[in-house]
Amino acid sequence: MAAGAGAAVSHLSCNGEPVDAALVGAALVNYGHFTSLQVRGGAVQGWALHMRRLQQGTRELFDAELDEARLLGWLRQALAGCGMADASVRITVFSRAFDFRQPLRAVPVDVLIGVAAPAVMPAGARAVLPVRYQRELPQLKHVGTFPLFQYRRLAMRQGFDDALFVDAAGRVGEGSTWNIAFLAGDGVVWPRAEALRGTAEQLLAAGLERQGLAQAWREVPLETLPAFSGAVACNATGLWPLAHIGDCRFTDSQALLERLRQALALEPWQPL
């Protein structure tokens, strides 16, 4: 597929039906980045963090800048068009003009906004399988998501709900699409490893700091998991407790969840 992906696609069809080649053809290149967020009552938590992520990715991938006012206008338009004040939103930045044969060529960037129903958190604690993997270019929330979903699929085949990535040095990094916090005594520990530092993690850390609660970023080797009493996963859709990682079980994940919920509640919702 890559051999022909850089050329202009003249025709595309899906299940025998024609689709917009100018727009969908860019998906064949698989070059871009995105952010996902939740909207409630027309407001967002941590918009500045999402915007910073989008600007960082646009600079790194396209040597370009995003117009925040224009992007916000498109986002409001998308929500109004759906008649939704509560929603899940994905903002993807890519370029229909990008050619992998000439990746340094300046191109205009495009913004794709997807709107769906608001996220609902899973009921009950979840179990995750540790796997040896580290995302490519982990500092970017890029569209190269194939390994994330494949490892989740393989974990589910073994009876788990998701996968937790462990790097080559045996250190806990991140989940397939989420970050993780551990409870150690009265303090919260965030694994320090190469990973995408999510907007939810940053909001939670800010909330914990406002409360004056202890937290630390340190390396978490997989074999040290029994030293923690609780674990919670987090991303822009919300928070959920982890019952166990592999065969390591946690008894205080619900307590950690409540603490993090209180911290998150301190972060304001900003009208779009």
C-alpha cells in the first residue's frame, strides 16, 4: 500500500461504493496526529493542554502552526451541527497534500473533527496484561495506533481487558490508550518511562498538587508492582480502577479512584 499512497488517488471505493478520494485518500498515508476530549455542557477540561498537544504535533510533523481561533470555530460548528452539548470529540491534524516521497515539502494542514456520544466509564475494576512494547515517538499522539489495538486484542484473547506496556528495561510505561497511577502508602506514583503524557494525567497531577497530596514520578519496574496497593487508569474519557495487572492484585484501587476523582473535580471546565 505504501508504494502508491503518496500519489494522488483518483478513485476510491469501499464495499463497492465510491467514497471521497480527495479526503479519504489521505488516510492511506497514515501520517498525522490527534487529540481526544470530552465535552460537557459545551465546556472542556484542560483545553490548553489539548491545544498544546495539537500545536506540538503540527510543528513536529508539518513545520506549521494551527490557528486556535479557527479551530475553535470549527469545533463549535461541529458540535452545533450535531446538536450536542455533551460529546466525545476527536480532532485529527493531517494533510491531504502530504507526499511521503517529499516529506519536507511545505503543505497546508487539514483538521478533521469527529463527534460521537459522550463516553461512559466501564463498570467495575479491570484486569490488564503486561506486554513488552514501547510506542514509536511516544511524545506524540500520532495516528500510528495499529500496535496499541493489536496488543489490546491479544490481551483480551487471554481473558484480560487491556494491555499495559513495559519497556525493554522492564519498566512500566503506559496502557494501550491510557496512563496509569499507583497508590503507595498515602502517595500517588506516576511511572517515569518513555510514554505519552496524557492530558488526564496532567490534570490529575495539578489537582493533587492543589490538594497538597503527595505524588512522585519514578521508575516502576514490573517486579515492584506488589509494593503498590492500588492502580487506576486514566485518559480523556475518564478514570477506572484496575483489579490486577497480570497476577498482581490490588486491594485499594477504589480508594485511589476516589482520591483522583476529587483531584480532577478541582480542575475547571472551560466553555468552548
